[in-house]
Amino acid sequence: MDFDDTPDQAHLRGKTRQFLDEHADELEHADGPYLEEPGTDRVQALRRTQATLFDAGMIGLTWPTEYGGGAGTNAQQAVVNEELHRARIAGPIGHVGLGMCGPTVLGHGSEDQKQRYIRRLLRGDDLWCQLFSEPSSGSDLAALRTRAVRHDDGWHVQGQKVWTTLAQHCRYGIVLCRTDPDASKHRGLTMFVIDMHAPGVTVRPLRQMNGHQSFNEVFLDDVVIDDSERLGDVNDGWQVALTTLMNERMAVGGGGGELGVRSDALIAHAAERLPRLAANQRVLATHELGKVLVDSLAARYTGYRMQTSMERGKRPGPEASAGKLTAVRVAHATADLGQRLLGDDAVLARSRDGDWRWANSAASTPGVALAGGADEILRNILGERVLGLPSDRAPKPTASESR
């Protein structure tokens, strides 16, 4: 794999850098206040930023042109993303739609759904969320209990979802429901597009330990969904959900391996803080810094390898689980080291201080670790589907045991 830009990529990088420099005052920066209530100035500013970047051809580079995309390559999108990071421009507020919901609609939706939804999703005109986890079925997603029952006027949905990211800001979502309670748990599910403003939908934000409210619980009280909003076949929702989950793991762990605070910020932070430490502490911290940076590079290059595989027409597979596991581990280690380098000053860091980002990142990464499946679930996937190990399911009882 050649990590140097091709001439076309170098041209795209220069063009992107020039655009971002010229429009810096119009774009929202990554260090702004966090999102809270719907309709706030920050939310609207982020939506305008996503629209501006989309109009400039910087979002949806790999998506089909007939729905507003650029029909380009993952490498081109990676170049643009790197320049956005360099310029400290906020990433798309619609990242759940871009990374998870949109690919699911593209893969399983009707032509009418694609025409109605995809361009507006890319531009940030409509924000999307993913309604999967429930209070009694998080890691064991297929055990979900939210029911969808078919009537003459459509599907009536009853249940509760939780940990739904940014649901308080969203117009649409994709919701996985049980449509055949008599079928095995993986075979009785169906996926739908849901209007988050429909009667019967109630969103209640959850306060997290980092002080934010990016997660929500969503109550669905006899919400009616037309059959035209179904994604895939009835009772084939698990296969549709796998598309979402694979893309989610790619979104978390396949884009370069850095979540939250980047390694270059950790290097600058260490250069400023290391001289303040005692000699023995400085040796230990320097050793740990080197380990974090090596792991970060390994995660980044693993992400590049997954992107190359997708360039060659392959779908995200179980290797995305390894990328996500590695990316989360690096994020944990980066945030933890950054906070410990502060020493006693970590106690005094406040939400508007530059030092606060270390504590904020440390408190945020546990939530990211759950996205796309907890670590234990991903390790099972790697063991069974990559290493070929036997399933961890309980063995069936023998004849003597069953008597």
C-alpha cells in the first residue's frame, strides 16, 4: 500500500485545503460547545456547516451520483477528512446518518426511499438516528421486544429503545422491530424508517457522566408506520441490521483509528507537561506515550487496509470488529494518558479550558465502546468468523442430562 498521495489525491488535498482556508469564518469549528437542546444555535450552525461541505463536494464522495454523492473512492473521502481535521472544522452533525442509516437505506431501501431521503441526509437537511438497543437487549440485539403489528393502515409499533444517539435532534431514524414473535429471535425481525416527529414518539435525553446528553431513550406508543417505509423483506430485518452494524463498526474503527482527541494533540500536550514531572515519572510517561503512538499508527494503517478492501468492491466484514476494538483501546489509552499528564491540575480543569478535553474524552470513550457492539461481542465475532473457533453457545444437553 502506498501512503503517498497520488497526483489526483494531491490535487484534491490542495483544493480542499484552499476551500477550508477561504471559508473558515463560515464553518463551525470542532472546539465549539457540545450539543444539547434541539434547535439551538450550535445545532443549526453544524447543519449549515454540513450543507456547505456537501455543496462543495466534500461529503458523500463515495455515494452514488444519482442520490447526491460523488461516486468517488474511500481514499478521496479520507483525504478530505484529514484536511477537515487539520483545519479543526467540525465533522458532520449527521454522522449517524452518514455512517449507518444512509448505507442501510442504500442497501435495502426502495428507489422511492433513496430519492426522498439520501440527498437530504447527506446535506444535513434531515438528521437520522438508529433505534436498536433496548433496556433488556443491548448486546443481545436479536432479543429485542419492540413489536410491530400489521394493520390495514400500516404497522403499529409499541416498545422502547435506549442509547439512541442524538435522537433529540433527528427527523428520521431506522428502527428494528419484532414482527413475528413465534419465529426464532433472528428470523422474526423487520427494519423500518421511522418519522421521529410522528404521533406516539417520545424522546427523553439521558445525562451522561461527561455532562452531555447525546444519548436518549425513545418511547414508541402505537406509532403507525406505512409499509412503504419498510427496509428489506418482512422478517428479514436481521440481515438488514447486519448492514447497519458492519458500517457502524467501519465508521468507528475503519477511518484511521483515532477517536476523540488525536495523537498529534497528545504529542503537543506531552511536550508541554513532561518537563514538569519528576525524573522517574517522566521516564514512565514517555514509555507509555511511545506505546500509545505505536498503537495509534497500527490502528490507522489497519483502517487504511479496510478502506482499500472496500475500494476493491468488498463489503465491510468481521475485520471491522478488529478495527473498532483497536480504535477504542487507543482512544481509552490516549485520554487516560492525557489526563494523568495533568497531574493535580486535572482536578481544576473546567469545561471551557483546553485541559478539559482529556477528562471529557476519558468520560466519553466508554459510550463509544458500546457502539456497534460491546467488546465481548466483537471478540466473539473475531473468534468464530475469523479464527474459526467453536461457538460460545451452551452445548445441548446429552440424553442422560435431559432425563
